[in-house]
Amino acid sequence: MSSLDAMYQELILDHARHPHGKGLAPTFDGESFQVNPTCGDRIRVRVSLGDPAVGRAAGGDLAVGWPVVADLTWDGQGCSISQASASMMGDLVRGKDLSEAAALGEAFGELMRSRGRGIDPDLADRLGDAVALEGVSRYPMRIKCALLGWMALKDAVARAATGDASPARIPEGI
Amino acid sequence: MTASPALSDQELAAIRSDFPVLGRRGEDGRPLVYLDSGATSQRPRVVMDAMRDFAENHNAAVHRGAHTLAGEATEAFEDARAAVARFVGASPGELVFASGTTGAMNLLTAALGAASEGRGQGLGRRFAILPGERIVVTQAEHHSNLVPWQELAARTGAELAWLRVGADGRLRLDDLPAVINSRTRLLAFTHASNVTGAITDVGAVVAAARQIGALTVLDAAQSAPHLAVDLAALGVDFAAFSAHKMLGPNGIGALYGRAELLEALPPGFTGGSMVEIVTMREATFLPPPNRFEAGTQAVTEAIGWAAAVGYLAHLGMGRVEAHERALTARLLSGLAELPGVRVLGPAEAAGRLGAVSVDLDGVHPHDAGQYLDAQGIAVRVGHHCAQPVHRALGVHSSTRASLGLYNTAAEVDRFVAALGQVRDYFGAGL
Ligand SMILES: Cc1ncc(COP(=O)(O)O)c(C=O)c1O
């Protein structure tokens, strides 16, 4: 398989053509708008947080926990890599608590920086469909595309925490 | 002017051998097809050689110091200024070195801002832009000739108005009467769009500006590399262009200003090398062009740029233009055959340059660019630093092939063939 085919696996093109979670929910706790400066591609991500998933951690301490990503929706314009990545990201983090979501973000970041050398198989396992984006790591110019949604997620969660739900004004117009 | 003949195959082969990077191979082992000269052009060996010779034998600070090297460096720097000025129909005193087109535009807006704040005494007053006056730009501009004017308008309280771009990618010159009124002080516009390739009828804009005494500022970043440009004959007041798009190095460009205007304009950037007498409270400034060249200049790059214009002048810009126009025509007719490919800009080679941007139905430019890169074809994808013109043409971004004098018909054909496969690869239109 050529590097190009490795990057554009069928799974990725499928997600890009039929993205999951695309279309913004009207209510949310945190929102972020991110732009890829190279191409002007943009994404808006909205997260709704739910109460800590009490008792979900096997045999864990039931009293404390992180809020859970109850819903993640997004909308945006972008290449197949950015669209597929956002779609896979939503699938991955919905229902996870914020600490797990952040860890997945870190793992995905590591995958993107791996320059095609691969990452720890256990880590890779946890990334679900998103591991198919490994081929992007051979193309430094495209890593930003794959990370765009993840950057927005991180920022949206931070905004939810500070209560400053929406990003600064975005210029509209011709 | 009689049309110059295009380059022969032999001449083209000789030219290509002057550009070392054209010997590179793509990922697939085939020779690199470089179709991104609109972003930055490749450099012939004479440019690298001139810069190396200067660094090895003559490097010194210019306009200061009295030793032999300093004298040689100063002479080489001023010779370079004269060579670049001559290339665009200007006199040396009208050519201010800057870091590029963007640097030149900011140099100019900083100077106009200073004049608007009362600097420049009596002479500078003619440049003051007052609240409620108008600065006119166009929808076709590169951000480099748009954002500095937005900022100047915000600083001065001036209002911004613009000429629109029509569906054919050309400037709507029929907007001129509507955007020009008695309060219009300045029109900044591009000679050729880096997205649509459309060449502006400079004479029409200059004539409209003159009727009301407004200044004209021409972005010649795309025209200077591909057309014979005579700024004096065009009649614009100011112009800017970059070395790195015309076979020269990065980090240098120029602001052209008519002598009489530069004479009266106060400096926007100040510091060393642009002053006469400095006391603790104030300073007097040198005459142009040095008044506008604060700080140590990009001397080695100036030397390289002079070699680049020497190379272009030797070929003759008429022939460069004829060669590129023939390739552009071939490119446009090839693209016209491809389903799902829309050219953003004039469909005919006349009145346009070889920067050809396309919208591919169902494929994002980044994906298209990646596919082409895997075939060893370098194009630019994205908004090319010109978001408004994309918006005007109803797209977000595009895939652009931009020709240089070293491109061949075979390269154009390889690009067209590869582009024809892109939509299939990504399953568009299935
Ligand atoms: C039409 C036009 N204007 C201005 C610029 C800016 O030039 P530079 O980046 O050299 O300052 C460019 C190219 O980037 C251009 O194509």
C-alpha cells in the first residue's frame, strides 16, 4: 500500500463521507471554534457534560469522579482528514469522563507525532477507529487537519469548566 | 508592441538546467513538477552564486564605515537597487527596499498613519487621511494588500470601500463610480490576482483615481515576475513587489513611490541609518529612499535579487510572457475537458496570468493537493492568503497550479492528467 493509500484508508473516507455527530446540538456547556490557518478550514465543537459516571469504574470509589461527555456535536468545513477525525473523535469520547477524554486526546496527539513509527499497541487499541489516521503522521503538513477537532474539544471542555461557554466573536460577512 | 516569440524547446531545456531544484524527483521517482511559482519561484544558479560571492568576498555593513569592504558592499547594494528599479521602469531613488510585498505595504501604511497623526510637517499633510475619508481596496486582494489598509482605516477613522469581483473572476471596474467619491483618498489594488490570475486594467483605475486626486497603490507581487512592468508608464503612485516570486531570494522586496511623493512622505519606521542629525529630543531624516530603510538592510538578498532581474531581463519579459501565456492556454483547455472541475477566474488565457485555481466538485483542496504531491506534482491548496476572493466566488478554498517560466507543456499535461484522476480516487461524483 502506498503512503497515500495508507493515509486515505476506506474507513477514513467513509467517516468523511458520512460523518458521525455532525450538526450542532442547540444546547451545550462548552463550545469552541478553531481554524486551521493553512487552509482556513474551520470547526465548531459543542460538548454537553453529564454528572460523574458514578460506579462505572470497575470496583472503583463511587464518591468522586469526573463529569462525563454526555454529548459532542460539531460542524465545519474541511478536508477528509479533518472531517473523519472529528467524526471518530466524537464516537470515541461520547460517554467517557473528562479525564479519559483528555488521555485519549494525548494518545491521539502521540499517534500524530509518531511519523509512521507506530505507538504502544495498548494505547492504539484505545483509540478505536481513530487509529486508522496513523498514516497522517507521515505527512507533517496534514497533522493539523487531524488535530483540529481535538483542539476544539480541549478548548470546549475548558470553556465549560470556566462557565465562559462560547468563543470570542467570529467575523461574518463577505 | 509586437508579440515576442515563445521559448523554443532548446531554450527551455537550457533554462531548466539553470535551476538545480528542478532536478529533484517526486515520491514516485518521476521528475518533480513544480507548479507553485505563484507562492514562491525557484532560483537559478546565478542568484545563489551572486549571493555566495558577496558573502565570501565583499560582505560588510553598507552606508557606514570607511573601509574597503564597506565601500564595495555599499556600491554593490546601490547597484542592486538601480538594477531592480530599472527592471520596473523606476529610478533608483524611487525604490525603497523592504522585506517583501507585505513589508512594503506595511511600510507605506505606517508612513501614511504617521502623516495622518501630523508627522511630516507641512509636506506630509497631503497624505493625512481624516476620519470619514475613504480608502478603496478590492475583493481580489491578497491579505497583504488588504489587512494593512483595514488597520490604517481603523487608526485614522477612514471608511473602507471596495471593488467587487465578478463571476468571471475579474474586478468589477463598473463599481468605480460607486466607490470613488470626493472623500476617496487612496485606491489600493492588485495588478494580477494570485487566485484568479486576472490582470487588472491599471489604466482605468488610475484614470478614475486621478479625476479626484486620489493616490494609487499597486500590488505588483504577481505581475512583476510574469509581465513586462513599467511602473512609470502605468502611472501608479506607489507599488510593491517581492524578490522571491521573481527568481530571487526571500526576505527582500520593494516599495516603489513616485519621487515627488517619497520626498514629502514622513517615515513610518524609524531608527538607525535613516537619520541625519539626532539629539536627545528629535531627529532629522535622510532623503528617500534611505529615509524609509530603517535598520540594517538585507544586503545579500538585494545582490541576489539583482542577479534574478538580470536573468529575467536577459531572457526578455516579453518572451517570458509569451511562453507562460501559451502554457496557460494549454492548461485552461486541458482543464475545460475535465468533469467536475471549475476554473476560478477567466477561462481564456488573454488578460490573465498562469496562476490557475480550481474548485473540484466533491473533493477538498487539501486532499487533492495530497494526491498530486504523491504524483510528484507541487501545487498550492487552501485560500492562498486571499479569503475574500474565494468567498466572492462561492468557495472556501481552492487548488492552484501556478506557472513559472521554467515550466513545460509536458508538465502541464502531467498535471491535467493527474487532476483528472483526483475525483475518482476520492469517490467524488459516484
Ligand atoms: C498578489 C500578492 N500580493 C502580495 C503577496 C505577498 O507577498 P510577500 O509574502 O512576499 O510579502 C503575494 C504573495 O504571497 C501575492 O501573491
